[in-house]
Amino acid sequence: MNDLYIDVETFSSVDIMSSGAYAYTESTDFEILILCYKINDRPIITVDLASGEKMPPNFISMLLDPTFKKHAHNAAFERLCFRAVGYDVPIEQWECSAVKAAYCGLPLSLDNISKAMKLGEASKDAGGKALIRYFSIPVKPTKINGGRTINLPHHNPEKWERYKAYCEQDVLAEFTILERLKDYHLPKFEHEVYNLDQRINDRGIKIDTKVATGSIAIDTRNASELYKEMQDLSGLENPNSPAQLKQWLSIQLGRELKTIGKDELADLSKEAGHGSVASKIIKLRAKAAKTSIKKYKAMIACLCLDGRARGLFQFYGANRTGRWAGRLIQLQNLPQNKIGLLKGWDEFDFIREMVKANDFEGLSLIYDDLGSLLSQLVRTAFIPEEGNTFGVADFSAIEARVIAWLASEQWRLDVFASHGMIYEASASKMFSVPLESISYKNEIGEKIRGENYDMRAKGKVAELALGYQGGVGAMINMGADKMGLTKKEMKTIVKAWRDANPNIKDLWEDIENCAILAVRKGKEVVSEYRGIKFKYDGYVLMITLPSGRSLFYQQPLIVTETKYEFKRYDPETDDYDIGWAPKNRILKSDIQTGKSWDVDKLVYMGMNQTTKIWERVDTYGGKLVENIVQAIARDLLAESLIKLDKAGFDIVMHVHDEVVCEIFKGAAAEELKIICEIMGESVAWAEGLPLAADGYVTDYYKKDTD
């Protein structure tokens, strides 16, 4: 197999950042300006297409030759570019250096990879962005530039030569990256999943443009009216200004406010008192902030000529775990919908028709909060082609199943092998009450609420917050305080959950110890939990999953940290919390007990998710378990996607653990049953893991609310 390394610089009047590569390359003015390529380890060749040079016949021959593996960074873009100019190279012949890097625990972008790998002379040229702005996007006509809308090579020959050098540098960078990573191999199955991912992106999903444009129009008017009402009530010149509003509210409440974020405003509304002007203003501001109109605008921006949105999934977007990330419309972060069936009629149908008709007045008469309404409607803008419908299937509590399987927590496995009500079962276990007193299923499978049904919410928040070594803080992040739970109650729940799941507690410790031992000893260590393997090769820590895929932790180190015991008063519980922390995290008001001990900690080089800087990141048992569980859940989803594709189903999207297929309406019930059965099939490498999927049929995408 020969290797062909490729990079192109292009022009299109379509904004690639908002519209994506599909709409970008579909533009009538799209063209490839510069082509740079490298055959195996030979010198880089540059073709100046914008200056009249032609694509060399030998390059075209290699491009179309299946014995040549085509390499590019974000290879989907190069593939689409060549397809746009008449060379449709099969997906299977491409290899993406961004995917390879992400698999190895490195960033996705070429710039960040260059920094992380310290490529030196092979690094991506940081000045390239300015050159892209100059040559690759339309420019504003001015007197100085002679009224032109495009900068051509002869307009600035010096910049043009730099642009060609920039393209050459990208080829060198991607070649160097792949050379450095040549000893780390993407599993064969991952190549299959990547190829399927590209086909799903190519297929795209149809957008109901009437819903999208109607929502934008209604929201625009609604925002205007809310703004005017806030102006009239407050007298402020710009009530949307945080600074102006904060000052006004400070005066109204008689005290200086430091911040007026979303969470603070809810409390301030109560403080202001029901019916007060300040309370009304706060509620109006909350309404104005609720809409997800950006999603509708994103739909319109990335629309292709056939009315479908494409390129919505980033393979290995959540690097290390391998989970997908959303692009453009951000399908992985869609607003929830709570609209459903009311008294025998579908409220969604009613609202959608009013939105399509741009009936602002009608909607305003019926619904108080149009922003929230439009936000809940976002999902329904995704529709199937005429004659088809959506079959939507979702794994049931997949992460909870995986962690139970990993830890061999038998009572949980028994739950999943029977009724599957893990929230109820967890509450039953923690609080020693019969399951039936919380909830049970009758003879036809309906859930019946028992006298202790309120405990289900406590079981749910515990399940969502505590599986990865979380405590009270994790419960608060999951909204436990909003449920009315006190910190004292949360502490009780944390202890009860851990007591009920001793094997999961052991799992956290075992996984962390295995990782530390592998790095410290430089040898392969095998966990007693499902044979997960830990291997350190002197540069990276690899955690190999039961699926055969590995998680990579770059440049790991074992750091010894001294922790000191302290007591911290908690006014909410009127008691002292005992904690352990390094000296710099202990407050002056804390009482130190004098106890201390050394703790080994695993650190590695990774992308700080807050600062987006490549730096030292520390981890612990619970976090490693979270990575492993989410990665296994992702692999189970990937297995299902491959099976569904081979069974002939057209997958249009997948959101977290949910799969959406476009199916023939006349056989929808039968096809949905098959989809759920496929997703519930056992997987060879996950023997004993009980899988289950449930689904529904819908003429537009939504969460099942029946």
C-alpha cells in the first residue's frame, strides 16, 4: 500500500464555520486554489491551481487508485473538496490524521497537535489564519482594493507565496504526526465505525425549513416585545445590558449585587416579592433568555441544496472516550421537550402548524412563554422524507448497566435482567423499603406509583451523581438541592449508595491502583475487573478495554502529594465536615487535626476543558472509571450502529445513547421492533452485560412523552 499525503487551500463564498464543509463545497463558486501532496517519503509537490496550473495526471491517477491510501487532516474536508471537482474517492480509501491523533489522546486541531507533540519545524504555521482570510473568503469591496470581492494571487504575490508555503507545511505536519504515531494502530473495527460515521454525515437529515424560519420570525418579534416591556417597566435604556440591569436591581433591592447570573436571578425574584416590578423584570429577562433560536439559525445556515443538513457529527470529538461530538447544530445538546399528548390530541402538531403559519398572536394568546415553547420545538425541525418516518431507539440506562457489569455488582445486574427500574431499585436498596412501595409494573407493563414514590427522585439523583466517586458536590451539580434535599440528607444518601454498592467502590480503587502500578513499574497490569489492561510504554499509558480499543493518557507521571486532615464548619448542617486536602486548599478558618499522609496521584498531559490549554491534568479512580464506562458505552453504541447499517437501516443521527433511523412508514412498527432487538443483542466481548433498548415511531424528531 502506497501513501498519499494531501492538503488543499480553497475558496467559497459560503462561511464554512457556520455552514459546514458540505454547504461550503456545494457553493457554485467553490474552487481548489492550492494543492500540496507528498508520495510516501518523497518531497512535497505544490500545484498552484489558482494561477493556472493543472492537477497533474499522475496525481489524479494516484487519487483514484485504491492501492494508494489517502491521508489528510480532517480528511472529510479533502474528500468533499475532490468530490466537488469531479473526483469521488471512496471513504474507505481515506485515513484521517486528526482521528488517529484523537485516538492517541491528543487534540483534534492541527495547531494544537503541533504544540502538544512539539513538532518544531514541522509545526503548523500560526500565520495561516490571516492568509485564509485574505485569499479564501470574499473580501469587502473598497476604494483601496478597487472594489473587488476576491483577492487573487497577483493582488499580493508575496502573500500568495506564503500561502503556498503554509499549505506545504500542513502536509509536512500531518506526515510527521502519522510517522510519530505509526506504532499505535487504530483497531480495524474503528476504521469500520469511521467509515460508517462518514456515510451518516453524507446522508444528513432533512430540515423542516418552515418550522425553522417560523420560529426565527416569532422569536424575533417576541424578543422585541419583551425588550419593550422591560424598558417600559424599568425605564432603562437597555434592559438587556447586564451592567444596567444589575445596577437597577441593586437599587430596587436596597443592596449591591455582585452578579446576576441565571441561578442568582431565580433567588432574586423571590427576594423582590411576588408582583413587584423587580420580580416582573427578572421573569421577563428569564423568558428572553430561554429561546434556542441559535439552533434554528444553524439549521438554515448549514442547509444543503436538497434541504438536508450534513456533517453534524465529529468522530472522536470527545477524545479519549471516543464519543461523538456535535457540529454546527450541536445535536448532542438539544433542548428537552415536555410537550406531548393532551386529552387525546398531539400538542406538537398544533404548535408546529401555528409556527409554520407565523401566527405570533395566536400562540401568544395560548402560551405565556414563547421562548420556552420554541426551545422545546427545536427537535421537531428534524423530519424524514415524504413516505418515511423516524424509528427512534434508546439504550436503557446504558452507563448504569456498564458499571454494574464491570464491578460485578450482582443486585444491579439482577435489576437490569428483570424489570430494569434502577432508580427505584437503588432507592429501595439505600433506604431499605420494598421496591413495590416506590413503583412497580402491572401485568401489562405499566408503571404504578407506590406510597414511597418520592424516593425515586432520590434514587435517580444518586445514580446520576455517585457512580464515579462523586459526593455531595456532584449531587448538587445534578440538582439535588433544587429537589429540596439538604446537605445533611445528601450526605446520608452518599453513604447509603456507597454501602449498597461495595463492588463499585472497590472498582474505583482497583482501577486507580492498576494505572499507577503500570506507570510506576513500566509493565502491563491486568485488572481483576473484566480483564482491563494497563500498559505504559515509556511515553503513554494505554488502558485497553474489553472491546480491544485503548484509551490513551499522554506522558503520565506519578506525583506524591501530602494531604492534611481538617474540619470545616458547615452552617447548613450545624456540624463539622472532615476533609483531606493539600496545604494550599485548606482555609484559615478550618481546624487542622494534625493528621497527614502521602497519596500517589496520576497526572498526564491533556487538554484542559476549561482553559483549552494543553497542560498537566490530574485524575483519580472515579474519573478513570468514568472514562472507561463512557468508552464502553460508546463501543456498544458503535456495535449497534454497524449492525443496524448492515441490516439495511438508514441511520440519520445518534444522540448520546439514542439512534434515529429513517424507515418506511408502511412498515414502521415492524422495523422499529427489529431496531430495538438489534440494539438489545448481546455483544461477544461483553458477555453477561444485559442490554435493552426501547423506542417509538414519530413523524418528526422528539423525545417520547407518552
